Amino acid sequence: MDFGVVFQCDPPASAVVDLARKAEEAGFSHVWTFDSHLLWQEPFVIYSQILAATERVIVGPMVTNPGTRDWTVIASQFATLNEMFGNRTICGIGRGDSALRTLGAKPGTIAELKQCVEVVRELAAGRTVEYRGQQLKFSWVEDGKLEVWVAAYGPKALQATGEVGDGYILQLADPDIAAWMISAVRRSAEQAGRDPEQITFCVAAPAYVGDNLEHQRDQTRWFGGMVGNHVADIVARYGESSAVPQALTDYIAGRQSYDYAEHGRAGSTHTDFVPDEVVDRFCILGPVENHLAKLEELKAIGVDQFALYLQHDAKEETLAAYGKHIIPAFNG
């Protein structure tokens, strides 16, 4: 199993670069960041510094979207970084949430998401695409490549992921829900004539290593609020009887609002509706043995990478614990 780490681009950017360097030293293979330019600093600027300060980690957004930037700009950013640092980028993408809603815009459509995946991937690889009625190609790209992993929860988004994604990003670490979501993506890939074994499955969730479980829950409860915000969209679109697992939809009954000024931050005031049970299911908390046990469950259902969110007060301690105890247990 690969291990990634997800940062927010809070200033100073040098601190994000330093944490990325420590993540590489600890054995992480991927460094991801949020991409929401009104809430945090611009990630693509920071990626160049991370890539310059490291030797092997793969870097990219978790996740970007089709609406913030023109698709050719997204592709050019990745292709430029790859030319500079040797194909060490990856594109995580979804319909868009905070980056668009804070602009007063709605998330993109599934059709736009699928088209964007193909345009960005093909252009970054140096191939010709049709975009806005024109045949386009980056003549300066040689030996380029870019994997695009799609983040999804709802039925249509899961179907689209199986149809076009190189990977699938699920932002929660509940093994039962993850198994259902992965099966949906695999089924869609098969129906589209693709080999589901060629799709990489990534689970992303907060991880906190330590013994004070009550404190860890308080530090990671924001994640249940973030996931609940996405689930609320699904319920609004498909109804409570949608195909999404009931365990994912039941807990949002007490949800009242969501404040993007506190998006992804410990101590969020809009997450009181998230019970401890959901925090424990969605995150990986507690001593090292708890992490090893849940990661084994995720690995058994086909998860290829666990990307841990580090939005709490023990970032370096958790990185060190994963580097010393957890990553070696999986990778020798």
C-alpha cells in the first residue's frame, strides 16, 4: 500500500514545503494539498517548491475542479511541472466544492467533469484534444504523462469515475462504505469496457496517532462535517432512498449549515451534529495498533493508497509515527 499526506496551503508556504520534505523522509509516496484559492494560498506555486525540495514524492491537488481554471491552464501547469521535475505530478479532481461555492458558483456537472479529465490528461501527455471546437496540442511536451484520479460519492459521479478515471479518491476511511464505493467504480469500469484492475483506489481521511481519543475526535470532527456537506448534496439530488449506503446518509439529519470560512479546520463550529461514532468510522484514530488494524481492512478490500489528512495539532508527531511504525509494517 502507498501512503500519501494531504496538507492545506496555509501560510507560510515554507512550512508546507518543510512538512512535505519530512513526509518524503518518513516514506510517503504522495504529497497532496487542498485547492481552494480564496481559503488558502495557490497550490501550484507551492508544488514547484515542494518538487524542488524533494526527490521522489508525487505532488498534486486533492482536489482541483473544472470551474476555477480553464482546462488548458490546468493541463499546462501539470505539464510544465512535469517537464521541470520529471513526471512527478498527479491530478486529483472533482466537481468542485469550496473553491466554487466561495465564489458564489455551483459545482460543475458530471459531463463537464468527464470532459475535463480527458482534456487535461491528453494535453499534459502531449496528445491532441478537441476543446471549444478546436484541435489543440502542447507542441513543447515530450514524454509527458499525467494520471487523473476522480473524487466521488454519488452514483453518477462513481459511474463517471469508472468510465474515465485513472484512480478513485474516496474521502472517508470506513471499510464498509469504501467497499461499496469501490465496487460501484469497478462495476462502471467493466460496463465501459475498461479493466477495473487498472484503476488505483485511494482512501483519504484524517489520521491522528496517540492515546487521548477524546481530544483526537475533537481535532478531526471537522471531517465528518465536510463529508456531510457532500452527502447533503447527494440527498438533495437523489433523495434519502438513493443508492448511497444508509450509514453515510443517516448522520446528516441533524446538519443545519456549513461555514466555508471554517472548511477543513479543527474546532469547526458547524460540526456539532457529527457523533463520535461517525468520527471513529470516517477517520483513523488512537494508538498505532488501531491504525494498523483499520489499514489492513482497507487493504483487504482493494485500497491501494491511504492519504492521511493532517489538519490537527500533532502533524509532525503523526508523520513520525507513520514513518517509524506504520509504513514499514506495510512496505517492509
